[in-house]
Amino acid sequence: MGITVRVVSLSPRRYLDLVMPDKRLRHGWLRALGRAEMPERITLHDGDYVHLRTWKHDFFAATGLYEGPSGRVVLKLGRTAGLLGIPASWIGRLLCDRELDVYRAVGDLPGVPRCFGTWGETGLVHAFVDGHPLQRQERVNDEFFPRLERLIDELHRRDIAYVDLEKRENILVDVEGRPSLIDFQISWRWPSGNAGGRRGLKRLIPDELGRYFLKRFQEGDRYHLLKHRRRHRPDTLTPGQIEASYRRGFWHRVHGRVSRPLTLLRRSVLKMLTGRWRSLKQDGPEFMNHSGGGAQRQPTAQNRHDG
């Protein structure tokens, strides 16, 4: 009796799915923590906090929700994994220091979650905002965008550009319907003169050039604010403001042409890694179902948490 051998042709991707089903092992270099996940437990000054959910884990950072003695907090860990055998934790430290610098400059503002300091070498901890990310076609209350505009104006007055306002998921709607901003990782802070000193690569940038970047980024903030307001509450805008919301500046057009292919690439990579084309932060009410909510006390933390 002869033996029939059936040859099955597998694509490279299907082969990897069979022999290495855990995508973390295949694509660890694309994740901030490599093959590792966020810690199951962290210790802050008022006790232990337990990991509840990881919202986002990309090349630069991983962000997760924790719960402990004072309620819920968010831990954001900058990159610690190496890249092609080269240590890359300096990327995580740089981004963490940049974001912490902005939080310290705006920590007294309503609409910005309180930052409790750093955790480990590349992490920072901030308060959890009970709410949801602004959703497509969501109709917010009459005071939402005036409050958000006042917050953006105050950032600008303090020589800060938010920079990342294009992403709706960075604008939170809290349980009272008020706006909050999160994720200051790529914000640009350039104090007038040499106020606060220059750190890192900023020491190599002439003051005039730093101020130029600040003004252009702030123009982008105002454009995106008008754009979101047109999409969510056009009834609160004048005809002139609606016209201005379609008027993109030269540098914004350049940014769009450069960033669009990168956005498509990021979505493809996210789909490959997680089966999703977007992060949980963009899921609105579904996101909140994963994270829960409720009132909370504030951790009795100081500027640095030892991890």
C-alpha cells in the first residue's frame, strides 16, 4: 500500500503563527519593553499598586492602569529594550525627562492630571482621569471647547506647545464633561531666554530656532483645536472660524505629507502585533469598560517612586 504525502504550502506569516504563536517573541524589538510586559505590581510611597490593564505598548512607551491604596494611577514606561543589540534605554530616559519637565510646568492647571513623579529609570506616574477619550462625532457640552481653548492658551503663555493635539484620544472627556489633556511626550517647551536652563539636545539648539519651533507648533495647536471644534460643535463657531479651521499652514501641510505614510505604517504594525489597528485609548466607552472608573484619593507620593 502506497503512502500519500500531502504537501501543504504555508505563507511565511502563517508559518510563524504556528511555530511562534506569541507575537511578543517575534516582534519584541518593536515594543518599548521588548518581550516583557508591564510589571504586575509597583510600589509607591503609600503602598503597592496592582496592574489592571495595559492600554498601549508601542516602540517608544508602554502605558498601563494600576490600582492601590489611593485609587487608580497611570504608569507610563519609556523604552528600555535594546535595538539590534544596541542599548536604547537612553530613548526612554530622554522622553521621560521631557514629559516630566512639561508636567512640572503645568501641574497646577485644571485639565492636566497631577504627575506624582518618576518610577524606575524611564517611567512616570500620573493621576487617572475618570472619563473617556473624545470620540468621533461626539457632541460635547457648550463649555467643553472654551475650557480646552483656555487650557491651550495657558500652555502657550507658559512657552509650551502641546504638539499632539491632532489625536482625539489625547483629549479626554471626564465624568463631568470637562476636557483633560494627557501624553506630553512630544510637547515642546522653550522658556523665554534661558529660564529653567536647557537640557539634553536643546542645549545645541540656538534660542532663535527654538522659539521659531515653538511658534510654529503653537500655530498647529490652534489649527487642530479649531478643527476638532468644527467636527464636534460647529454651532459654536463663527463663519470666519469655520473657514479658518480648513486653512492649514505650510508646515502643517508638510507634516501631513510626511506623517500620513508613517501613520499607515504604525497602524499596520499595531495590527500585526495586537490584531487591532488602533490602541485601546481610542475606544471611548469600551475603553472605560476595560479600565473601570469611580472616585479616588490621591497617592501620598513625592517626586520620585523607587521601582
